[in-house]
Amino acid sequence: MATKHAALHALIEPVVTAMGFELWGISYLAQGKHSRLVIYIEHENGVGVDDCADISRQVSAVLDVEDPVNEAYRLEVSSPGMARPLYTLDHFSRFRGHQVALKLRAPFNGQRKFRGLLAGVEGDEVLLQLDGEEYCFPVESIDQANIVPQFDN
């Protein structure tokens, strides 16, 4: 799947960048005939529905020609939103000081899910503060990570 992800990223990023947006990340959710390819885009002025539609049309044209996914799928283009997924060390670095929920590929101390304060990045490790302790997780050990939205009362 990592090779497919890299191939998709290589095809999609130039299209998104040429349209003035940042490719935040890609998720491919294989679910048989209900599979989804979700492209997250970001822009300093925000992302609107028309932006998503425009990028969807352009990316769809490229994917139709290149055909990198063998099975049927639905293409979705979205902003990362408040509970944005974090994919890269740069993402983790940008959101230092935010609450995050992450799921590891393999258990650490008997658990895979952690929720705490993102303390930053050190080398290729993500630092998470939880219950007064700091944990270091290699970025490649993280299966999924999202910002936990905070709402003021």
C-alpha cells in the first residue's frame, strides 16, 4: 500500500500545487466496491466547496489517464477540517501544543491508542505528553493521528 500511496501522491500533488493549494494528505480506504480515495487540500485563505469541486475535476482527469488504482473507488476532495489528520513530521511540528489522538501500528505497553498534548518533533519521532510523562513514537510507527478539536465554553 505504501507504493500505491507514493504513486498517488506523485500524480496528485503537482495538480493540487498548480491550482494554488497544498496537498495536505491522501487516504485510500479499501472497502471493495465502496472504496474511497480522499484527498485533503489546504490553503491559507481556507478551502471552499467550489475549490474542492475544481480540484476533484482536475485530479479525476489525471487519475483517469494514469489509472493508478485497479479497483472501483469514489474520489473525495476535502479540507482537513478541525480534526485534521496528521501525516508528516512537518504536520506534527506545525501543530505542536495541540491535543492529538493517535493510533499506533503495533501496541506499545499493551495499547495502540493514545491521546495527549503534542509536545513536538525530535528527529523522526513525535513527542506526546500524557499524564505527566513524555512518550516518543517514531513517525513510521503511527498508523493514524488527528488533532482533537478544542471548544471554549
